Amino acid sequence: MALWRPESGFKSLWVSQGDEMKFTTLEDFKGHMKLSRAEKDHRLRTLGAAKFAGEIDKVMIEYLDNINNLPSFCTTQSCWGHQGDNEKKAHIDIRTSFSFEKLYEAVCGWMGDYGVELQVYGEEMGMPRFCFWLRHHDWHKAMDALCVILRKLQKQG
């Protein structure tokens, strides 16, 4: 797992061994560095079932739909930080068909503007998942801005 923090000036990288995340239901996609159509279809079916079961934070659904409507992006997890404590953070996890460098270049300024931290999970499995940690008190503003950035990146190709 790798963690980037805005206060580090985007130069420091913390790495720990191992990954507590398990991809047992996504075994077919293990080793795929970039998001494939088949993986996205699988994840969207899973998300649809979770929405139907009421397992998704309702306030996140609009953002999830906005991101998932972009061909090169797919959400994998989210939470709006509903514990109500300003120290708790909301998060959104995505997979993409863009390279890490291209994604990071697009979101670097946004991360600094909103105090967002980025964790990358699953890279040792060849399946990186980008987790953006957002401050609870302004998570919705950060999510609005992230959706704009990802749409712009999608258009640029």
C-alpha cells in the first residue's frame, strides 16, 4: 500500500508491505493493471445489487453514477464519513484504464486544494485501486470537483 499526502508536497511516499484488501470475488481480474470492460461490467453489477439492497450511502449515489458513467473509470468503494466527526474522512475508491501518472497529474492540484490523501491498494497484485480520502466537512465540494476533473481527463483521452 502506498500513501501520498498533500502536506508532503507530493514528494513523499510511504509504503507498507502487504495489502489487507482481498479481491476474492475479482480473481478473474487479478494482474490487470488497467480497468477492463469485463471488470467494469462485473463491478457495476455488484454495485447495482448493493444499491438495490440499500447498502450504498444514498448521498454518494449521484457521485458514483457520475464517475461510473465515464468509460475509463469505475468506483469500487465509497463512504461519506457519516460518523459526523470532522476527524473522520469520507472516501471514494476507483479503478481506471488511465496510467497512474496520468491520473495523478490530473488530480494533484485538486488534492492540495481540498486536503485529500491518496492511497493505492492492490498494486502488488497488479490491480491498483486508488482511494481518495476526503475531509468530512467539505467532502461534497471535493467530490464535485473530482467529477469535473475525471470528465475532463476522459475527454482528453
